Amino acid sequence: ATKSELPIDPLRIVAKEMKHLTGNIRQLLGSGHPSLDRVAKYYTQSEGKHVRPLIVLLMSRATSLCPKAPESPAPQTLVAIDSSISPLNVLADANPSSPHADFSSQPGSESDVLPSQRRLAEITELIHTASLLHDDVIDHSVSRRGSPSANFEFGNKMAVLAGDFLLGRASVALARLRNAEVVELLATVIANLVEGEFMQLKNTARDERNPQWSEEIFTYYLQKTYLKTASLISKSCRAAALLGRADAPTVESAYSYGKNLGLAFQLVDDMLDYTKSGSDLGKPAGADLELGLATAPLLFAWKSTPELGILVGRKFGQEGDVQRARELVYQSDGIEQTRALAEDYSQQAIAALNNFPDSEAKDGLIEMAMNTLKRQK
Ligand code: FPP
Ligand code: MG
Ligand code: MG
């Protein structure tokens, strides 16, 4: 087969950079306290999809070919960091002298992904995993990635504290990148995750017993979706471009790609919650209605089925509500419309890459956007 007929595998394109991801993350999570060490590393045992690091690494490679910001080259000694942080002892000061060797000028480092960008990929996975630890407590979830959830295995207290520990270690690694703008971006992501989760505690901006469908409700849902999912992906794409000293238009394109991909990704997630079984997903299915959450499939259904308003108003809390709401969603075109909107965002993500020079990494990013629509879990 000719090259163009070969299927594009995003993972293969950054396989070299992904190889040490889990090992490095586990090293960042070392604690002298054996049970904290165990809980903190728990979600690194089951292989997650590593969607966020994959996107960061592909974006790093793709933007390495784009125009640079005028003030470059910046002193790489401040950006590159040691990829092997010493295992931190719980009893020692968790702030050993920060190593930041100049990797970029070493012979044999021919990769177009900088050490700082590789570290950024690890940091995004750490923040994401921290949010899952907390999320499973909030959602009373008993399974994750096909295994018992951390809260189920170790209890809520340890799961919450482990999540906090991950955020702490992510912050240490972030600070060591020595890039204030990147620190600010990722710190904002952490705040955004909480804001999104808070918005989700309420389905609408106002508390009403029998709310009427409105555009405003859908806007609220999209804003929440940006905060809880797209913020991490978009701001880490932006950070990857910044670490690579890309020029301002490239940084904006990277951000736009991540934002649109993130929105598509969560819309598909919300759709799969209706269309897949728990064993397909490796986590409870149909969980959103049970949690009182009105996501895109239901919001689209509600537009043409006003009786859903009363169920939304009481968060599907009465006997039979979840069942009834599910029926009404299946009878409507809510799932189809959700898929169509996800497709829209996915295409916008791809369009954001228009000005990037052709490359394998760019093809990988395009493939990621298309795979988001096809994914089954
Ligand atoms: C998964 O959503 C959860 C998130 C995308 C973010 C959760 C954020 C928090 C709990 C805020 C606080 C946490 C931190 C670390 C700042 P989901 O429940 O829809 O997905 P699921 O089906 O995978 O559980
Ligand atoms: Mg959840
Ligand atoms: Mg949740």
C-alpha cells in the first residue's frame, strides 16, 4: 500500500514520547507514606485512553513547524526540565532543588517535542486523573476504567485526599517549567474544573419547579461543558504552543482546536451515557439521569417535548422519572442532534488547523478529531 492508504494512528506518531508517560507520572506521585503512594497511583495502573497527553504531544509536534514568536529564541535552560524528578519522600521537604538542565542542546535529542512539552503532557494527565478521583466521589461511582473506583476501593476520604495530592504534585511539576503564562493557564484549568462541576450541580441557572426550554439553558450547558472538559484540553494545547515559542496566531489556533475538540469529546461522552452499556464503557452507564443531570440528548429532546420540563425541575427524583425521561429521549431525535452538534465541533477543530503546515502530527490531530465521533467508550 502507498503511504496515503495507510490508516493514521495518532498514538504511533508520538509513541516515542508516550512511552515513558505512565512511568514518569508514577514517579511524580511517589510518596513515602505507603498507603498514600498506593491510592495516588491507583488510577495509573489501569490504562486510561491518555487522550489529553496524546493531544498535547501531537500539538507540540504540529506547532514545532509553525512560525515562531518574534522574541524567540528564549533561553531554553529555563524551559527544559529534568525528566526524572527524584522520588519525593513524605518526610522530606517536598521541594528539592529544581533541576532544569538544558536538554534541547544535547546531542541525540532530535525529537521535535521539547522536554517541557512532554512534562506538560504528564501534568494534563495528572490534573485529569485528580478530577476523576474527585468526580467518582461526587458521583458515587463504583467503577472506573473497568475496575473498582478509588472511592469504592479506599473510601471517600482517601480518594479526595489522593486527588488533592495529585494536584499538589502537578503544581510542583508545573512550577518547574519556569513559564508563568503556562502556570497561569493550568492553574485556571483547575479552577475551571471546579466551576464546571459547580454549574453541573444545577441543571439551569435558576431553580424552578417547572422550567421552560430556552436557548439560555442550552448556553448554560455548553458553558458548563467548556469548563468541565474543554478547558483542560484547550488551555493545554495553548500551553504546548507557548512552550514551543509559537507565534500568536498559532497559539490561538492551538487553543481553538482544543476547545472545539473538547466540546465534541464531552458531547459524545454525554451521548454514550445513553447509548452504551456499563460493560462497554467500563463505568456506570445511564448515570447522568440517575444523578439528576440533563445533558445534550435530553436538552434537545426537551425542546420538542415540553413535558420533560417538570422532570428536569425535580431532577428526575420521583419514582419512574428516570425511566420516563429516558423513553422520551429515545423517542426524540435528541441523540441524533447531539451527534450532529459533536460533528460540527469536530469539524471546527479540524478547520482551526488550516494554517498549520502539512505534517504527520497535523494528520494525527485531524484523526483525533474524527476518532472522537467514532469512539465507543
Ligand atoms: C468527569 O465527568 C469529570 C470531569 C470532567 C471533571 C470533574 C471535576 C471536578 C470533580 C472538580 C474538582 C476536581 C479537581 C481535581 C479540580 P463525568 O462525571 O460526566 O464523567 P464520567 O462518566 O467519566 O464519570
Ligand atoms: Mg462521573
Ligand atoms: Mg461527574
